[in-house]
Amino acid sequence: MQIVNRPLFNKVLLIVSFFCLFLITTSSAQLRELDIHLENFEYPYPVSFLKVNAQNQTLSMAYMEVKPSKPNGKTVLLLHGKNFNGAYWRQTADTLLSHGYRVLMPDQVGFGKSSKPEHFQYSFQQLALLTKRLVDTLGIQEINVLGHSMGGMLAVRFTLMYPEVVSKLILENPIGLEDYKVKVPYTDLNKLYQKELKQDYESLKKYQLTSYYDNQWKPEYDEWLNLLAGWTLNKEYSRIAWTSALTTDMIMTQPVVYEFGNIKRPTLLIMGQRDRTALGKDLVPKDVAATMGNYPTLSKKTKAKIRGSKLVKLDGIGHMPHIETFDRFIRPLLDFLRK
């Protein structure tokens, strides 16, 4: 039987705890307040704005459009997730450009540098419609669509609404591969809003650390965490929190999983197999939560539903393949786009 030196063990545990607290405190101390439209955060490429009329108001939709020096005639639309914006596609866009692709990266209304309307009925149809207006304004007649996380749900809706302009569909660890409302009781918007109001650096990092990165944090993750956490320091953060509550409700109540069989475009699924992301897991008993967000199982089911789709399984990788393991993410993406 192994004998444990209890005083020494407790001392080591205390040192480790203080070190972890030091890392969190040091990182959060470097956090700076961000404008709710990210005017004090520089994107990797020049940002343009499209004025759109939606729901009886004029809104501004931010986007980056970058063109290669040696174009191959193809365009890729990159759709961001709920906790992100177009900026986190930087490395992906750089590589696509180097291979001749024109790249379009919009911030959806309510996200990034785009308008944050106080009154807006969020739906995937509405966001797809505004994205299509942007595509049409830029004169793009055919496009490859890549969506990550919530952007995957939007990419599916966009493809179903506008199949005539979609050449290929790529889904990178999309959420919505299951119908969350089947297992999660409906949560009032006011409760979702109050939950979002309580967010801060520590809570956001804990969520990303456990949900995205398997408790293994790397310095390159800080930039994308700080874009969210910096907003919590702004006196107008309540507008961000309300948008987050509304878009959570959108995700929970507007499933796309039942329509995968209607997708007729060539489809690639890039799936980090360690991912266990599922909205509402904190609202159900542990035994129910354990059945949600099982990406190895969901990956196979989704491939079976989308006729002719191709599945690339990234073992040991979580919710953020293009951030966590870029080389393993970009290779199958480029191969698929070339064909």
C-alpha cells in the first residue's frame, strides 16, 4: 500500500491552487474594456459595413472581404459561432487566400462590429436573409459555405434557403446536431438574460476551458476569450447580454437537425471527436446531460442523414478545430474545396 505524506500533499495542493489563481488573476488583470461594437479592437483585414433594413430599422452589418493576388475564381463564406466573430477566421482566411480563394467573413447582426439592436427577433432565416443580401451586394453568384458552431446551424439554413448559390457546404463542429429542447426544459428569456449578466472573465474562461479545450489552456486562446470578457467591463454590457439570451433562445427553439436530409449540396463534416458541447446541459440532471453533445455519435448520425456527405473525424480535438489544431483542420478543407 502506498503511503501518502499528507502534510506534503496538502502543501503541494495549496501551491498548485495559488499558482492557478495567479494565472487567472494575471490574465484578467490584462483584460481591457471593449466597445460594444469593437471599435477599439482591430480586425485582421479592413472592415466594411453594409446598411440593411430589417424589422423596421436600419442596421449595419460588418464584414471583411479579401481577394487573393492570384484568384482561382472561387469564394468561401465563413460563418462564425455564437461566442465569436469574423476575426477568429484569420488563419483560415490567410491560408485560403494563399490558395487563390476570395474570402468573405461577416459579423452577423448582434455580433462583433455589427449593430446590436435593442429590439430584434433573431432567427436563422433572418440571419441567412441578411447574409444573402451581402452576397448579392458583392455580386457573388456562387459560394462555398463554411460554418462553425452556431455558424454551422446558420450555414445549413443558408444552404436550404439558397441552394442555387451554394457550391459546397462545410460544417466544422456545428451545434444543433440534436434537438436540445427534447431534453432541456424551456427557459424564460429573463432567466437567460440574468445568467448572461453574471458573466465575467473567470466564468467565461471556465466554460471555454472545460467545453472547448479539455482543461488545457494555451496562450493563443486568450485573444478570443478576451473579446467576450472585455465586453463585460463595458457599461453597456447589458445589450450584449440581452443579445446572447435572444440567440440562445434561437438556437434552442429553431432546430435544423430534422432537415439535414434536404441538403443536396456536396457536404464535408469536420468533427473534433472530444467535443461534448450542447446548450442547456447545465439545466438538466447529470445523467441526462451525459447523453448530450456526444460528437462521435452525432457525427455518424449526421453523415448518414446528409446524402453523399464526407466525415473527417479529428480524434482528441474539441469544439474549435481551426483554433486548436489548424493543420489537421485545413488539410481536409482544402482537399474538399479543390474537388
